Amino acid sequence: MLDSVPDPTLAAKSCCQLINAYLSDPEHVDWDDVQKALDTALKAFDLPPTYIEEANQRT
């Protein structure tokens, strides 16, 4: 699916960031924390910051 091999350290960091965002208060997730996790995930997979928007345009 993706052409690059992810950076396992950044991928793990992204997962931890997302989990922590929900553990803090599952009813009121701070979307800035979710965005940070997404940004880290994009870096882990060497994807541009606009990847999500571009993928949405393709579908």
C-alpha cells in the first residue's frame, strides 16, 4: 500500500500520543493532541502533511 518503510520509533510514538489523547479524557478529546499524533504518523511513513487531503480528493 505504501512505498516507504515506516520509522518504527516514530510510528510507536504516534500510537502512544493517540492513546494518551484518549486516556486523558475519552469524552473530551483534545483535538490538538490527535493532530500531533497524526503529524507524527505522517512523519513516520514519510508522507507529506497534505496526504490526508490529497487522499480524500482521490476518492
